[in-house]
Amino acid sequence: MQTHYDAIIIGAGPAGLTAGIYMSRSKAGVLLVDSGIPGGQTILTHEIANYPGIESTSGYMLANTMKKQAEKFGCVVKSNVIVQKLELQGETKSITLSNGETYTSKAIILATGGRSKTIGVQGEDQFKGRGISYCATCDGDFFQDREIMVVGGGNSALEEAVSLTKYASKVTIIHMLDHWQAFEHAVEEMEANPKIDYILQSRIVEFRGEESLNEVVIENMKDNSTYTRKIDGVFVFIGYEANTDFLHQSPVELNARKEIVVNADMQTNLEGVFAAGDALQKKYRQVTTAVADGTIAALSALDYIHRK
Ligand SMILES: Cc1cc2nc3c(=O)[nH]c(=O)nc-3n(C[C@H](O)[C@H](O)[C@H](O)COP(=O)(O)OP(=O)(O)OC[C@H]3O[C@@H](n4cnc5c(N)ncnc54)[C@H](O)[C@@H]3O)c2cc1C
């Protein structure tokens, strides 16, 4: 069994898969590991309509094609393995996985992306999967002809609210601020949808129910008053956290939000350690930006390996 590679990529979302394609195509030996299944956040979305050259595709289709492309060039992809030990300093890097296997490499690319934020209020844990969801594609279908709420005011919230009107009879968006934090076209599409209404400067402060969610307590943030509202489901789209928990005790530089800090070549503060995608300190997080980062990280890692 091969245990030494030119590069190990941690995370098989669009950033990691792109890095895998570029490096393997350049004949580098590459191991790509993921704690789940390849595709990352893309597999949570029913439609990607802004990836240049592809008018419309599902996230799953796009990611699966990227995976096949990487494997065609020789990239070894391992799914459902958790990195338990990580040695990033020195010329030879190493990782030990949850299945006990240890692999070494000359370079490492960190591409572990991010995850949905939770609201963190009473009842949220209790009703997760029983009325509260973080994925419209996965759970929208359960709310056929039901009334639901969407929490958030960014692009994801507005776009997913529109997509949820395929199922729900009514979608109410609840947002803490008095303005949207989304692209104009996303706001226009949301406002044009007759099934959607919204409540601004308000937030959910409690989820209530029995077997499943049936009521939320809403705080009007203008006057701090609260009221209850019957609801069949709530979808939460309030941003993300970088998946960098496994780096918190490592020497990799993270910012205050625990995002990875890189230079323009996607190099971290450690020699031979690169990073790409949504796990980075950056403003815009899209498939296109993730694949761009993945490309740069791969080319920088190849350059590093050739110089060694
Ligand atoms: C609901 C939703 C809809 C979206 N719609 C669009 C859209 O229409 N267009 C668009 O351009 N973008 C969209 N995005 C954003 C886009 O999906 C992300 O920007 C993109 O997937 C980021 O890619 P990434 O590879 O950096 O990270 P991710 O996609 O997050 O992938 C990271 C991968 O790393 C793995 N991982 C995490 N931690 C570890 C670990 N410790 N060890 C091993 N593996 C690990 C994860 O399992 C995951 O597979 C959407 C996102 C969401 C949530």
C-alpha cells in the first residue's frame, strides 16, 4: 500500500478536488482525504446556476464530475476518514487517520471548507431534524404545502427561500438587520415571489414543540417585545464557520474567526503547507472562488515540490 505521496489534500470540496485535478494531471502523487463524502457544501444545494460554462447543474453532479476528473488523472480519494494526528512542520509532513493509517507527503493542502452556523437558542438542538433544517435540498420536500420560516438575510437565505417555495405554501424570511446582505438579483427574485414575505429587525429566541417543532418565539428587536408564531419548519442560513477545529492546536496561523491565513500563493505560515477555499480568511465564498484557490494552491505546491 502506498503511504508516501507528493501531496496530501485534506478536504474534498471544490477547492480540494480542483487541487487534486491540477496536481495529479501534473503527474504528482496525490492523496485526497475527506471526513465525509466528496463535494463539500455543493452537495447541499439543489442548483448551481453561476458556475461559468455550465448553465445549470446540481451541486452533487458538479462535485461528482470533479471527483471523477481527479481520479482519472490518478488522484487517490479516501472518504469518511477523520484526520486524528497532523505533523505539518519539517520537510516530511504526516497525517494519521481515524482508521489508523498514517501517510506522509512533501506538501499539504488544507481545503476543509466551512459549515452552517446554528442560531444557538433554546430548543434548536431538540428540534434539529424534527422541524429545523440547515439544508433546503435535503429537507425541503418534507414541507410540501406547509408554512415555513427561513432565518438569515444573505444570498444563501434568499436563494434557498425562493427554492423552498417549490414545496412550501408560504415562506417567511426573518432577519435581524433592517437591510439585506445579498446581491441585488437575489433580493429582486425573492421580492417578486408571491409565496414569500419577510420580517426584518427580528429574531427567533426559542423553538417550541412536542415531537416536532410547531412554534417559535420571535423577538422584535426594535422594541424588545416577544410573540409566538405557529410554524411547521424553520430553515437556518446565517453563515458559516471554517472547519479548522483540527488546526486549533497546530502551528498554522488562523485569524480571530479561526480562518486560515494565506498569502496570494495560498501559502500558509508553514513551509510546504498550503490552503484553499472557504476555510480561508476571505470575503467571498463561492464554488468559483474555491476552485480558483484550489488551482493556485496546487500550482504553488507543485512549484514547492519541484524546488525541493
Ligand atoms: C446551501 C448552499 C448553497 C450554495 N450555493 C452555491 C451556488 O449556487 N453557487 C456557488 O458558487 N456556491 C454556492 N455555495 C457555496 C459553495 O458551496 C462553497 O463556497 C464551496 O463548496 C466551498 O468549497 P470548499 O472546497 O472550500 O469547501 P467545502 O465545500 O466546505 O468542502 C470542504 C470539504 O472538507 C471536508 N472536511 C472538513 N473538515 C475536514 C477534516 N477535518 N478532515 C477531512 N475533511 C474535512 C468536508 O467534509 C468537505 O467535503 C453554496 C453553499 C451552501 C451551503
